[in-house]
Amino acid sequence: MSSLTTSTASTLSYLVIGGGMSGLIAATVLRDRHIQVTVVDKGRAIGGRMATRRIKNAQYGEGVFDYGAQYFTVQNSRFQGLVNSWIQKGIVKQWSLNHHILSKEVYYRGVSSNRAIAHHLAENLDVHTNTRVVSFTWLDDHWQVQTETNDTFSADVLLLTPPLPQTLELLERSQIQLPPETKQRLEQIVYSRCIAVLALLAQPSQIPNPGGIQLDGNLLSWIACNRKKGISPQGNAVTLHANPKFSETHWEADNTFIANQLFAAASPWLGSSVIDYQVHRWRYSQPQTVYGEAYLVLTEPGPIVVCGDAFIQPNVEGAVLSGLAAADYLLNV
Ligand SMILES: Cc1cc2nc3c(=O)[nH]c(=O)nc-3n(C[C@H](O)[C@H](O)[C@H](O)COP(=O)(O)OP(=O)(O)OC[C@H]3O[C@@H](n4cnc5c(N)ncnc54)[C@H](O)[C@@H]3O)c2cc1C
């Protein structure tokens, strides 16, 4: 890895592609070491699958919906330290879900929303949203990164954090060769799909406190009342997640069909008419298997590190740990 071994990390510039939890946490670690780091994300807002959206209604108030990750758990002590610091700052709190009566697992969520955790991480970072990277070229000992809108970023080192199929597509478009065995391992990792329906109700839902229920029915895997959760103070905002089987089977179905199916399945918890709704399709919801190492390093033609939730653990904690490990590698190489 020529430029990494001949320069110290602090003299290099880093471009992080993807402003989800893995990319943002890696960028904060580099920034804290006074390293020049830029984050680009194709989304209108950062956070990736830590996603929150609003539906406004003049009569029934504004609904605020967490519609990607709903909560996260902690096993790793380094992640626990970070979560504790977020709790102290009022960004994160425990959510007293009781999925299994015997489980001692603690659930956490963003206080004002899950996306707010990403916003907190992005404070004092150089972040560019609405910036979709289409390819990159190694030219004169640095990367030239092209975006959909024909902007160019340059950097010595790239950190790639999109879901793996999107990362593989970017590498292919950029004509970066992967060792065949590595490519095969990465291609074998598939993600489950999830169709989310965001419903604004006329009346409070029947979902009991604290506002989230894991389901294993024919259609639904999850239902949450964002008002009882405490993130939607005005509107009765309910998030419904279709299970992987329904999501796969009805991926191409029209929104009305999908919403009606989910509302029928959820009727005992809704208990009210739906005033407005939106449908969101998560093509890459959660990886079904993981790579098994915390990140991947590519050296030719220039330095690239790949990380994200498909590396060690298919969830928020895994995304953070992979991002931390990738940043540690870059600092210590
Ligand atoms: C419906 C749903 C429910 C979930 N529930 C839970 C849960 O309850 N608990 C839990 O722990 N986890 C849950 N997860 C998983 C969790 O959200 C993810 O594991 C984690 O957020 C992944 O973070 P990441 O940074 O690896 O990827 P992402 O959050 O996907 O971030 C990648 C970013 O890359 C950007 N990007 C992609 N391509 C480009 C490009 N070409 N140019 C620029 N930017 C690009 C994307 O816009 C995105 O912001 C859920 C996910 C979904 C979708």
C-alpha cells in the first residue's frame, strides 16, 4: 500500500463513502486524531439505515417515524463505552422492550430519533449529502472520485461503507480487481429485504407501552408506535415492518396493495383509521451472513478499506465495531 506506508496517517486525506453508522464512527475517530476526513452520502440526510422521516398533516399533526433500525443492543465493551457517552449527552436512552421474558438484554434507541445519533456523530465532520459516488480512479498517487452530478473529490485513502452489493458495484465500475476468493466470499453475503409502511393514524394506536412489538406472524415482523416511543409528540405515527418472506414476494407490488395487506394484519394494534401513509422498500435491510473479519483492505492500485455491518455482526453494533476497527487499522498501519 504505497501511500500508506510512505506517509503517516496524519498527512493523508481520507474520503469516507457512506454516512451510515460505520462510516460516521470511522470518520469521527480519524477526525479526533486531526486527520483530514470527508464523508459523502447519496442520501438526502445522513444515517443510512438509521432512518427517520416525517409525515405532516394539518389536522392530525406531524408524525415522526423511525423506519429503519428500531433499536440496538450492546455486547462489546468498547461500544458500551460509546453508548454510555451518548446516554450522558442525552442522545440515547434505554428502551424497556420485553421481547423474551427471560432475556436480560438491554435495548437502546435515540432519544429524539435514531437518525439523531447519526446527526450527533456528524457534528464537526465535513459531510456532503446528496452526493452519490459513481466511480473512482487512481491517478498520480491519489484517488479521484466522481459523483453522479460530475463533482470530483480527491483523497489518498478511500473507506467504502455502503451495503456490500453497492460496494461491489462501485469497485467494478472503477475497474478495481478483487482477489477471486475474496470476491466470491463478498458476493455470497445476501441481505434480507424489508418493506416498511409508515402510517399516520387519526387516533392513538393500541400498541402497548413502551411502543414496540416484535412479531412472527405471516406478514409482519415488527410494529411500533413512535408516539409511545416518545419521538412523535404530535402525530400518532406507526411503523410497520413486513417480514422478509412478504417483502421478497411482494417487492414489486403496488403501494396500495402492500399497505392494505399490512394494515389488515396489524388491525388489532392500529384500532384507528389511517390518515396518510408512505411505503419504503429496504433492498438491503440486514445481511443474512457476515464476512467474518472486521474490514477488508485493498492495496491495488491504491489504498481502499471496506467496512460495514456485513463484516462481523449484521446490526448497528456490528456496523460501529467494523467502522472502529477500520479506523484503528488506518491509524496504525
Ligand atoms: C428495516 C430495518 C430494520 C433494522 N432493525 C435493526 C434493529 O432493530 N437493530 C439493529 O441493531 N439493526 C437493525 N437494522 C440494521 C442496521 O440498521 C444496520 O446494520 C446499520 O445501520 C448499518 O450501518 P452501515 O453504516 O453499515 O450501513 P448503512 O446504514 O446502509 O450506511 C451506508 C451508507 O452508504 C450510502 N451509500 C451507498 N452507496 C453510496 C454511493 N454510491 N455514494 C455515496 N453514498 C452511498 C447510503 O446512502 C448509506 O447512508 C435494521 C435495518 C433495517 C433496514
